[in-house]
Amino acid sequence: MQQPQPPASLRPEATRPGQLQGQGQGQGQEQGQGRQWHQGHEGQENQWQQQSQGWQGQGREQERQGLQQKPKGVDERALTGQISQAGSTRELLRLSATHSARFGPIHVATLWNKLGKQSDASGPSHREELRRLLRRTVELTGSCGARQLSNVAHGVAKCSLVELSLETSALLTTVAEAAVPKLREFTPQGLANTVWAFATAGHAAPELLDAIAAAAVPQLREFTPQHLANTVWAFATAGHAAPELLDAIAAAAVSQLREFTPQHLANTAWAFVVADHLAPALFDSHDFVQLCAAQHGFTPEGLSQLHQWQLWREERGAAWPALPPELAHRCHAAFCQEGTPSLLQRDVAASLREIGLTPQEEVRTPQGYSLDAVVSEGGFEVAVEVDGPSHFWGRTPTGATALKRRQLRAAGWVLLPVPYWEWNGLGSSEAAKQDYLRAALRGVGWKRHSHTTVVTVTVGELRVRCWP
């Protein structure tokens, strides 16, 4: 799975377009990651909230009792200047350790803004200092203004603190709660940066996204192409429906379309594909495809997004203009890059062989999607998709995962997704894994003949859901 680096500027380019599915990108770390921090993700929600409330309460109590002695010798403006001038993660975290008790909202916002621009902020040597900073920031979130909340969320998301997921999620939860009543104070950049941050961090905040969608629509005339592209990309990545917002973004984008960069064009097109939301103002004329054809700066990821847009056109049977043949060929080639099977995928394939099947691995469909394994069952072919942690928000498929499933089904494939938490829940028992696959395949076969939407099969104490 491609994990492009986020941009360094405060106004981010959306460089993680939906974590494109089906391009054969290797995911060898997913099994281990699933066990380390994704397993039981949704069960941590209350723990995050309780933890953040505890940190906030501790901070207020310490302030009341005078236990936080503010160091003397550096005034608040000078401290802000020192943070702004710091040039490394180590220097920023030294300032944090020395002056944390003195910090106010502007200090933590500036600090996270700077940390988001450091390439080594997520390194293991900084973990404990960052843990303390995350907790201190939670204590100050309630005092943050709109710009500070946006900068904190944006900086934290760019740092990609995978090993501090509990603390990061606690902070983002408090940021979301603090931001909702203040969204009228957010600028277009603040709204775009905030929703981008939550999508990039993979942190579900449906109430915040609903509120941002409502707050953004009246301001869209002030959005730049980058703000428009980042916002629509973020809603698609989160798999969060916002039809009125998408209609308004499509209308706003038309007048600025010639100012869109290749990345903006690709991200915007991909977002409407994921949402399966028609945008005649954008796509029914020749303007969009002509602009794409005239651009020479598309990355492989951007070309892959345009390929999925082209597949969407076929999926919809739409009459809007297609990509020119030469560009369409480049997009297909970029989408079909080879990758390496993950350890999780190999384990599932091995269990398929143990039950007497002959899985074909890394099968490329005519549309360009890569299938983890294809087996013949009951006279028809089943595509087995082994979905690791990066395919989900908690246990809800990401927008990109949902798109892949939808387009494969539209092409006639019968799918059997194997979510990482169900597979990992079977432990090391080979018999349990084999029973799981037998039951799941029986369920898929019954589904194919009965046209039922979802089949739930019980394997021991584990309930297995089977999709068409």
C-alpha cells in the first residue's frame, strides 16, 4: 500500500489519495500492525474519551492547586519565537520538556505545526517526549481557538504517530469536540486543513465532518483549488457521505478548474468516484478531460486515480467524455504496478491450500485490479480479498476499500473479504482457520444462488460475515 508523505506546508496537498486499493502494493506489515494497535480498535473509543477527560481534569486540578510552577526567565512571546525558530525535532521537544507547564494554546499549536514538518518526529527515540506533549495538549484543547485547533490537528496528523495511537486518538477526540461549536470562526484553510487531518490520521469523527460540511458550503467561493481538492478528498477517504457539499464543490470547482494542478484534478475526480456521486457540471463537458490531457505532472498515484475515474465511467454507463487513449493507457499502466503479498495474505492462501483448493494469487483483472487470491468453489470463481488494518477505519472499510469492492462487483466478481481482526482472532489454530474458510466459502456459494445481501456463518464462537 502506498503511503505517500504528506506535504510540508501548512496548506497541505492531499498526497494520500485514498490509499489506492488493488494496485498490487505490498502490505507485509499489516498483520503485525493489526495485532499491535488496530486490533479491537472500536473497543478503544470509550477508553480514549475517558483517558482524555482524565488528562484534562488533571491539568485543571493542578492549576487550581498551584502544582504547575511556571518557570521564570522566558516570556510567552519569546517562547513562541523560540518554538518557531527551532530547526529539529530534538530542539522542539527540548523546549516542550523545559516549558510545558508554561504552555498556552498558541505554544502547542505552533509546536505541532513545526513538528509536522520534521521527517523524524515519529521516531522511537522521541516517543516518551511526544506522549507527554500529546497529553499536555489535551489539557489545553478547551482553551484553543479555531486556528489553533486546526494547526494542532494538522500537525499531529502529519507526524503519523502510529506507536502512540491511544494518545493521538484521545487528542483528536478532544479537538473534534472543541472544534464543532467554533466552526463559524474557521477560515476556508482551517476547515480544509482540519478535515484533511482527520482523514489522514484515520480518526473517525462523524459529528465533526457533518458540521464541517455544513460550515464549508457557504464559504466555498473563498476556497482555493487546493482547499476544494483537499476537502472533497478527505470526505471520500473517510467514506463520509456529504451530497450537498459535493454538489457545491463541483459547482465551485468549475470556475477554477484551469487553476487546478494535476494532483488537484486527480484527487477531485477520485473523490467523486469513491462517493459514486455524479457531477455533471464537472464531467459532462470536455473541459475536465482536456485539462487532464494537457497536464504532464501526474504522479503514478494520480494516474491510478484517473484510471478509477475511467472505470467509474464504464460502471455508470455514462456518456460523459472519456480520457484520451494515450492518457488512458498511461493510467492503466500506473494502476497495474506489481507488489508483494503480505504475510497475512500468504497465511490465508496457505490455509486455502490446506482445505484442498488451489488458489491463484495476485490475479490481475481486465480492469487492472489485483486480487489477493482466486479459488474455484461450486462451479464459480471467488475472489478472496485479505484486508489488513489500512483497509479500515476501525472496522468500517475506508473509502478506497469500499470503492475497490464496488467496482469489482460491478465487473461481475464474487468477493470473500477476510478482515484482519477475524483472521487474527483465530490465533495459531490451523483447524480453526480451515473451518473459517470452509464456512465462509459455503456462505458465499449460498449467497450466490439465493441473492441474499449478507450471510453470517458461525465458526465456533466466531461469527463470519460473507459479502457478494
